[in-house]
Amino acid sequence: AQTVTQSQPEMSVQEAETVTLSCTYDTSESDYYLFWYKQPPSRQMILVIRQEAYKQQNATENRFSVNFQKAAKSFSLKISDSQLGDAAMYFCAYRSTGNQFYFGTGTSLTVIP
Amino acid sequence: EPEVTQTPSHQVTQMGQEVILRCVPISNHLYFYWYRQILGQKVEFLVSFYNNEISEKSEIFDDQFSVERPDGSNFTLKIRSTKLEDSAMYFCASSPPLITGELFFGEGSRLTVL
């Protein structure tokens, strides 16, 4: 089975600064999809950004971008110009070709005013 | 915008009781999932459902758990005899019939077993 690892249980960032959350995964598949989800306290998870493994170009959504290194099986999330509303738990997720989703253990992000 | 809805938002039950958690996935989605999250910790996969049958289940999903889609819209998770350790947030999710599709989550049902 695929595994997803988030090695940073907690991170903090000063408002307006940039922070990078790390994620690595293990798979033998060549085609798959990667996602970052945000979960505010006591709220549902919402999609932040997605990356198709066959695309070399890193995905970008406004202040959120990824650094996808397929050979290294690394998928980090960069949040630029951090805002107070970015404070949440962030989960990295892997979707297999069999339509199964595997989640990391999450990184709790604190934004310091 | 379509969304996944879950009921109840919070249920308190006595140990040994049966509970049913309900979910209405997004209508054109074909893949359905239940996940569990204990105290804001990691998201644990329970079961996936496709074409009216379980496609995969985790080791957590033992005989006390069951899922069904009784009427083509609702997707339920039943826990037959709850244990204290079943206390968690249960999330329903669905995914469209696209290989690029992400999971759409409901707001969760918090289960407290006393």
C-alpha cells in the first residue's frame, strides 16, 4: 500500500511570510495524483491544490504552490504571504489509480500576527 | 455549489449501542468513502464503496461496521455495538468519476461513546 509521510507535526509562520510544508510518499505506481487539503479547526477538509504526477510543471493556486519532485517522491506545499486565515491542519494526500486516497498525519500550521 | 452533507453533526451514545451515520454524497459522484479522525489527529481510512459494493476496507473496518446505499442517494455507516474507542469524527467523502477528481468531504459527524 502507498504511504504518505508528513514529518512536521507543527509549523509556525509570521503573518505575510512564506512557509513550506513537506510531504513524501512511497509508491510503485507511475500515474497518480497528489493533493493538499486544509482543515480549519472543527471544520471539514477542503482542497487547497492538486498535482498530476505526469505533469512536470508545479501546480499553483494564488498564494499556494507546490514543489513536486517525482523522482524523490516529494510534494511540498509553499504558502506565500501567509494570512491569519491560513492557520489550519494541512494534510497531504495521494490518490492511486485504484481510486484510493491515502493521507499523511497532518501538519498543524500556526500563523503569528 | 454541490456539497456532501452528513447527519447528525454530533451524536452521543452509550457503549454497546448501535449508531447510524448518514451521508448524502454529491449526486453525480460514483466513489464514496468513510474516514475517521480521532481528536484532530490523522485521517484514517475506513471503507470505500463503488458500484453498490465495498471496493476496499481497512483493518479498522471490522464486523461491527457496515455500509450501505439504500436508496441511491444516502450512504450510511452503521456501527453495531459501539466501543469507547469509536469516539471520533467520522467524515464521509465522495469523488467524481474522473481520474483527476479530488475528494469532497462532508462536515463530519462527531460520535461520542460514553
